Amino acid sequence: MNDSLLVGVIAVVAATGGLLFGYDTGIISAALLQITHVFSLSVPGQQIVTAAIVAGALVGCVGAAPFSDRFGRRRTIMLAAAIFLVGTIGAAAAPGTTVLTLSRFVLGLAVGASSQIVPVYIAEIVPANRRGRLVVLFQMAVVTGITVSFVAGYFLRDHSWRLMFGLGAIPAVVLLVGMLFLPNSPRWSALRGDFPAARAVLRQVRSTDDEAERELTEIINAHDAEAGWKELAKPWLRPAIVASVGVALLCQLTGINAVLYYAPTIFSGVGFGEGSALLASIPIGFAMVVATVFGSWAVDSWGRRKLMLVFLPFAALSLVVLGFVFMMGATQGANPWVAVGALVAYAIFNAGSLSVAIWLIGAEVYPLSVRSKGMSLVAASHWGADLIVSLVTLSLIQFMGPSGTFWLFAGVNAAAAVFVYFCVPETRGRSLEEIEASLREHRFTEA
């Protein structure tokens, strides 16, 4: 197998963790309509069942860091796949809300671990000129999993919600078996002092042995040794933390997962039939896939920063329009499908920018010595914000109405564009070691 094909296979197999991430977080939007009736869930009960996976992800992403530093990125992904299987079986067989909530928490442990380690594994093993689109492949898998969950939810709407959850076992097996045949991250091997192993992997995944040797020399010259959590508190790393954690928080606070989790519930609550509410969610999933395909090209062609600066204002505008549609009465005349159109536009511009960039920027901006810990901080910020959004969205809609809620998220999208302009540098085409050097030389935000 040539180096280019092998790199592609590594990225695709590892990104299956994103497919599980997307499917298991997205399927609740359809299953919730059935579960609410079966278990007589109140609004707080719906939010707790939905948020359990997010709470687990918050724990999983932090716990994955020390494990991945000690045992390797590859083994951590395999462990996440095994946890996915356990959680899937538990959710599908749950006799009541307690077991279901616990099983979704277990699924969250795997989701959090995947979000922390898969982008790091891909970023550390692929060449710099392909890093953008191949790391974004993880997010492509996430939105594909979400879309599959929407389609499955629609076609299984008259069947058991247990089958909806159970289908997640298929990609979990694929990920577990596939990772058995992939190499370790060369940078993790170097971090452990095993330079012969790092050299062997680099020679597999680079076009020439000379290219592999040059990259290994860069890694060695960076003098990285594993550092503890205290290293993240040092001032020279602050710009990386601000940029990566800021994007992670805004990825959720701009409202994308509020839409993914509750779109069918929102639409059914304003007059859509259950089938129509589920059907209206499917275009959102496909829009996110299309946006992510474009984003995977744009991050290497336009750049990470430009993509966000161009798309985020349009995401805010889409939510402003959506708020006006609901204010005028979403179920009158053609307004329901105008609402769907505005929601699809929002999904394109938000998911095609922040959601594309979050895992890529997080995997790029930290030095090797604290990369897994830094990525844990990114993932924890993402899941912490997601937990808040999951727990308050339906309550916000009850308190502010759909219009007020959408306008609130519109304001956050606009603020996100301002944050990116001032705090997020361009990392396109730069090696991980070059980005680290810009941090050490205090020119990170000038790049």
C-alpha cells in the first residue's frame, strides 16, 4: 500500500469514532419523541436523558488524556470503541429511564474520549499539507453519523426506539477491528523516547525516506518531553488556550446542538405532526454534510480563520430570520418550510465553520508535550458548554419563546465572528512544530 493511500485509510478508520459520536448524540432527537410517551417524561426528564451522554463525554474527554499519553493514541481509540459497544447494548436493552440514562452516560464516556483523541491521532500521523482535510474527516464522520441518525429516526418512527439505539453497534465493531491494524502515532512514540518506532511509522506514511527523516529531525529538535497539567498554566501557552477553548465553547454556545437535539421536539411543539417534524430534521443533517465537505476543502484552500469569518455572520442572519418566522407564526401558510429553510441555512453556515474548525484547531495549536492534555481541555470546554445547552434549551424556549431563543443564539454567532477575528491565527500549511515555535516566540496571533 503506498503512503498516500495508507494515510487515507488511517484517517478514515480512525474517523469512524466520529461516526459513532454523531450517531449516538443525534439519535436522541428521534428517540426522544417515543421515549417521552413510553416513560412519561417531563421537560426536565427529557433534558436529563438527552444530557446524560454529554455529561459522560465531559468525563471521558478528560480521562482519555493520561491514558493516551501512557498507552498511546491507538489503544485509547480502541478502548473508546469497546465502551461504545457496552453503552449501545445497555441503551437498547434499558428497562427504564434510570438504566437508559446510565447507558447514555457510558456512551458519553466513549464520545468524549473519541473527541479528544481521534483528531490528535490523525493530526500527528498525516503530512502537514493534508492535515486540514484529513482531520476534518473526523467532523465529516460526526455530521454523517448525525444525518444517518435523522434518517434512521424517520424510517424507524413506527418501530421501537431500542432499534434506533442498537444500530450504533455496527460502526463500533468496525472501529474496534480496524484500529487493530493501524500504526501508533509517530509523535507519541517520539514522546516516549522510542525514535526507531517513530521513524518506522514516518517512513510508512511519507512519500520518501528523506521526508520522513526531515520530519523526525523536526520532532526531535522541538525537545518535547511529556509535561503535566501545570504546563498548561504557563503564560506562553495562553494564546493557544484562548484560541482553541474559545472556538470549542462557541461551537456549542452558538446553538448547533440545541438544533440537533431538539429540532423535532421544537417543530412538533409548534404544530408539525410527528412524522413531519422528523422529516424536517433530515435536510438539516444533509446540509451539515454538504457544509462539512465544503469546509474540508476550504480549511486548506481558504484557511481555518477565513472560513469562520466568512460563514459566521450568515449563521447569525439565518437565526434572525428564523426568529421572525416563529414570531409571525411558524405553522401559518408556507411559514413552516421557510422555518426549515432558515434552519438549514443556519446549519450550513455554523456547522460549516465552527464545527469544522474546532477539532482541527485543537489538535494543531498545542505543543507535543501537552497536546493530549490541551485537547482534553478543548473537548471538556466543548462538552461542558454542550451540557449547559442541553439542559436549558427547552427551558429557554418555554421562558423566551422560540423567537427569543433563536435571536439569543444569533447574537452569540455574531460575537463568535468577532472572537475569531481577534484571537484565532491562521495555521494552514504549517507543521505542528512551526506552530509550536510561534507560541514559544510569542508571535502566535501574528500568524
